[in-house]
Amino acid sequence: MIENIVKSLKQEREQPFCAYIYDMPKLRRHVNKLIESLPSACRLFYAIKANSDETLLKALAPIVHGFEVASLGEIEKVRAVDESIPILFGGPGKTKEEIEGAIDHGVTFLHVESLHELQLVNYIAAQKRTSISILLRVNLRNSVPNAQLKMSGVPSQFGVDEEEVSGAIDLVRCLPNVRLFGFHFHAMSNNLDPAAHVHFIDHCFEKAKIWGKEWDLDLSYINVGGGIGINYQMVEEQFNWDNFILRLEKILEKHSDANWQTIFECGRYIASSCGYYAAEVLDIKQNHGRYFCIIRGGSHHLRLPAAWKQSHPFTIVPIEEWPYPFKRPEVNESTITVAGELCTPNDVLARNVPISRLHVGDILLFSYAGAYGWSISHHDFLTHPHPEHIYLDSEPINEADEKLVESR
Ligand SMILES: *Cc1c(COP(=O)(O)O)cnc(C)c1O
């Protein structure tokens, strides 16, 4: 069990414990299961901005169908672990250097986000005497109502407005060095509702079919983006993947006349569950009638809960040892707010969480920290030491394997 591994890791260290811990077999099992359950015309890419850690990329490269990236830096990270794996390159505001880099690194598809970008891509491809394969990113007028962040269905900096699609297709037809293979529709983040997700995919197919027919396009791909969510509030109720697959099969059957490959580019849903953030409790105190615990670490390591103003789920790993001759602070049968070591009231990872018992020196183990954790955090604000990054790689993980821990 991960708790026991944390205990033994803590025993080996003198400084207060603070680490990202990755369960690599869990990651591989999870993603293998996703790939095996997807209908055959589907492709699962990993959106590496969720976590572009090299060890994770190396583990995922042999499993996923490719990587989705949003910068030249991400292209280089991918190519450092795999010379030939398919890459999809999206994101607004691509520079000339990035587009040239994408061509040089053999990117499979560029997701073009505007009419200007279409011109720029064509120009660069012509200069290099080559052609670029693209998917056109569209910001649809409808989106998924309950998703946490929306990039589509609302005004946003992403993609071409649905109402501008005909203008974009007209333009593509005049650009000799650009080849349009399909459409790209990444539209949301952290959606937990399989029915809504499949409804969105259905809508994408409807739109792409209309455009395909109207313009007599020879399309072969539809990219429905990422956005499958993690339930941080109720960890036992996660996105129902099996239900999603049942619904997806029906929708793909309905659209089987289109004969396209359906691309998913998930970040959070792939990387989140394999990652833990473990941080030792440095202090416990009462302030204006409320209990606070202060951890070694905080939002400069795990910014997600502060960014989304939510509590991040954690369990308590009790530690027996207490090195001092004076009383060990503790709190019993109460609620506690978990704050980090930064000098800002925004450095809060969980608020008013009921707990039965917590001591200074115990370790809080935050789960679902593998995506948008370390990678989105402001590591050097206040110049505290970084956490360790520990990769558990024994198969299977159980108590007998506690010693088989690999550390960077
Ligand atoms: C961030 C992003 C993703 C991944 O989103 P998740 O919510 O992590 O699945 C996929 N595609 C694009 C274009 C993105 O910007």
C-alpha cells in the first residue's frame, strides 16, 4: 500500500518529508485498460501539458497512440523520449520558429487555430518546399454545460469560430501547401458526465459531416479533444469509463458512414491517478476559532486546488516517531484547513476537512496529483526546496515490494 511506502520513505529521511510519488505500474495498467477498451477506430493521445515528466512520457510512449503538444519545447520533450511517435501540435499563437520546428520534427498534424495561422503555415511550408497536414480547430457555438473550464461554446482565444469555418475552408482550398484532414474540437476541461461527453462527440460528428458534404472534403480524422475529468470532491465517484465506452460505441455506429478515425487527446484522465503528493505536517494551530495545519510544501508544488479554489483530496499517514522532549501538537475530531509554507493566504490546499486525528509530523498524502500538479506550479516562489520526485516501479505494488523503490 502506498501509505506503507510513504512511511518507510519517511524513515529513511532526516528532513521533513515532501515528495511527488508516482505509481508507474498503476499508470501503465490504467492506460492499457483505456486503450484496450476503446473502439477500434479510436486513437488515444496523451496531452503532455498535464504532466510532461520524462519518466511518465517514457512509460506512456509504448502504450498511447501518440502525444499532443502545444509548444516547440513540448515537441522536443517528446522527441527526446521517442524519435518517431505521432505528435499533434495545437495551441494558439504558434510562431514561425515553432511551425518550422514542427515540420523538422515530423509532427503528424498541426491543429490550426486561426485564418492568419493558416496563411503562416502555408507560407512556411512553401518556403520549405513541403506540405503540412492539418486539422482545423473549431470553436463550436454549443458546448458541454457542466464542464469546469470551457474553451468552446463561449468566446475564447481558441480555434476558428464556427461561423468562420466556411471562410477558413475557402482559404484552405487556395493554399497549395496545406492539406486539411479533418477538424479538431477540444472544448472543455474536467467533465465528469459520460452522457454529456458522448453528446458532445455526436455534435462534433454532425458538424464535421455537414462541412464535409457541403465542401466535398476528403476527411479522415475527427479530434474530439480531451477534457475527461477527475472528481476531486468525491474520489470514490469517478468518471464512468465503461458507461462512456458503451455510449461511444453507439454514436460511432451511428456515424460509421463517415469512416473517420476518432482522436482523443486526454491529459488529466491519463496522468492524474498515478500521482501522489506527500507532505509532512510542520505545525497545527488554532486561529480565530479554526484549526490550521501547515505542511512542508504547498501550492508552489501543487497549485491546482488554489487555482480552482477547491479542496484537494488527501488521506493521513500517521507517523509514530516524535523526536522532541516537549508535547506533540495534535487535533482530534475536528475540521482542519491545510495550508502550505508560503506567505500568502492563497496557499491553501484543502479547507474545513473533517478529520479524526492529526499530529505534527504526520504526512498528508494527496491523491490524484499526477496531472496539473507540479507542472503548473510556481516552484521557486519563496525559494523553498523542491519536493523529491519518486517513481515506484515494482510490479505489483504491495507491502512485500516496499524496498523496490526507485528515486531520482
Ligand atoms: C489541455 C488540452 C488537452 C488536455 O485536456 P485534459 O482536460 O487534461 O484532458 C487536450 N487538448 C488541448 C488542445 C488542450 O489544450
